[in-house]
Amino acid sequence: MNQHILIVGGGYVGLYTALRLQRKLHSELRSGQVRITIIDPQSYMTYQPFLPEAAAGNLSPRHLVAPLRRILPKVQILNGRVTKVNHAGRTVTLQPAEGAPREVSYDVIVMAAGSISRTLPIPGLTDIGIGFKTVGEAIALRNRVLHLLDVAESTEDPEVRRRALTFVVVGAGFAGVEALAELEDMAKHSTRYYRNIKPSDIRWVLVEATNRVLPEVGPEMGKWTLEQLRERGIEVKLDTRLESCVDGHVVLSDGSEFDAETLVWTAGVKPSPVVADSDLPLDERGRLKATTTLALAGTRDAFAAGDAAGVPDVTNPGQYCAPNAQHAVRQAKVLADNIIRHLRGQQLVDYRHKYVGSVAGLGLHQGVANVYGVKLRGFPAWFMHRTYHLSRVPTLNRKVRVVVDWTLALFFKRETISLGEMEHPRDGFRAAVETTRR
């Protein structure tokens, strides 16, 4: 047996699959019988459920990412994008960050490429829109909110002030609600350091095309979340679509119009583009067509899991597993074991899960949860949210760092500093050069 296992994507599925393979194939990796390679644009895995806390300043952004090379010393990490998969020839095309593309061959491929934001052709969306799937987006959004508070404090123009203090979030799923709740909580806390800004001056608008928020936690808890958001002064517009936001002028389908400097787009995801640039089978939704064993339908030596794959839910016939972290981590365990069975010529097993439930944070000491049918809200749900996700953060190193961040937050006030210049670090130097020229 001399097999090269190639994993496309270093997110939840990629990292946890490689971690289990590294442990279970220890002797084969040491002897060279098996090689494992991960290809991902980044050299780290991001634990996305903690992005809202990073955006709010409760966690250091470095503590919600896991360095792939440190965690996977037996695995080769290649940074770049897979632009094409030729499974018939058992090769992928790798486009590194710099240099010409090259071919990488393999024997077994694992498609764990994840997803990207699903956008719509809405006029002006790229003018003020920002996603919420990466550490960069979360920290940029934090800096933006704090910077705009500075703008509003420093201007005497009421229109500039109103526009700066208006924030729109599109999408009322986990990402949208948690991001909105944490940022609103942070902004409200920050106003105590401004002379001319009160919490009531800041306008938060949540736009949702359906008639409910947080459908993952059930109707009862979703209704309670809706009430809580509105009690905090957040405008929640259900059954409403974003029609346009050209130059920051937001137009909604309910007829309302207003200006905003910031719009956060969290209205769904779609499979990574590499899925379409392959000869692997796809389902009607454009996802990789996986079987219950996480092997691709009618395809040898190919596996898939996570957001990019349509995995049948054996506990709910006719349905598919939801694209969330809970499934991704569990699928990775079965996926790694099935790859080992495949290499050894053994029968594969089905991915079967027992639904645990859902938890969501709504700002400091606020949350909502529906776990094993037990419904919690407020502080108990917030505590459960933190406890559950802490248990899922990879490596003891990261767990300890997260706990330290939380512990320090108990004794010291939250940081309210905008470091927006980090996004344009050369601006100051360029200004100095221009001054010298003049």
C-alpha cells in the first residue's frame, strides 16, 4: 500500500479528518506507505462559531484559529487554491499565492472545500456589503463599527452622523443574529466613552426574507429571540428583502428607505466554486453528491463532507444534513474511519447522528438554546453556548487561551479601540512620501 490522500480544504472537515488519520495511520505515515496532503488558501483553521465574540472583542482573533502545520506535523500543508479537479486522471490544479499553477496527483481525494457567501445580484451590494465568514471580516467589521462611532462623535453634520450610526444585517440565521447581537452589545458598551452618542442614537436593522429568526432553535425559542432583539431597540424586519443599497442608500421591499454606512450580508452560503470545476458528481443544488458513507456516489477513491457536500440524513429519510459545525466535526470522524476502511478493503459504515440541538449567543450573558428538547434562555443558555463551543475548539492550547480571554474579561473592561489602519497599513507611509515630494 502506497497511497496519497489529498484533502481539499483545511476547515472543520479537513482538519479533523487529517487529525484522526494522523493518529490512526501513525505507523503507515512513518513508513511512507501513506502520505496525507491538505490544500487550503490559509495555513490555519478558523473556528467560526467564535467569530461574533472576536468581533465584539471578547476573544483575541488569534485564539479562534488553529495552525495546521503545528497540529498536523505528519501532514503536508500546501497553501493555495484548487482551481480544478480531474478525478479521472487523479490530479488537481493548484494555484499558489504566488507563481504558476501546478498539478498535484493523488490516489484518494477528500473534498472538504466548505462554502462561500451566497449573494444575489442586488444593486450596490458590493458598495457597502461585508460578509461574516472569516477572521478578517469579523475584525474589519469590529474596527468599522468603532471607527464609525468616532466619525459620529466628531462631525457636526446630522446626515453624516445618522448614516454612520446606521447598521444593517441581512439574514437572521445563526451568523446574522449572533453577529448583530454581539456587535450591538459592544457598541452600546462603547457609548459610555463618548460625550455625544447615546445607545438610542445607534440604529440596528435586521432584514430577513422569511417570517422567523433562528429557525434552528425552534419556533418557541425563535419567537423569544425576536422579542429580546426588539426589546433592545433592534428593528427586525421579517418577510422583507433587500432591494438595493447603491452608494449606501438602502431600499427594502417593505417600502422603507434610509442611508447606512455598513451592511453585513449573512443570507446563506453556497458550495466552494471548485466543486463546479471538477468531474465529480453533483446533486440538484450544486453540491457534491455524497452517499450515507460519505463516499461520492458512483465514484471510487473520492469522499466528501461538510458544507460542500449533500449528505443524506439517515435519521430523517429524504432530508440532508444541515451545513453546520456540529455535522462537520462528526462527519470528519466517520470520514476518516471510512478512508482507512477503504484503504484496507473493508466495508464502509453510514454516517448516523443523533441531533443534539442548537445554541446561540445574543451578547454578553444572553443566549438561547434548545438541546435534547430542553429549552433555555438568558444566562443559562449563554453559559451552555460557551461551554459547548469551548469543548469543540481544537487542541488544548486553544482551549486554554480562550478560557484565559474569558477570565480576563471578568476583571477588565472590554477594549473599544478601532485599529482600522491595519487594513491599509501603507497609507501612512504613502502620505509621508507624498509630503516629501511636495
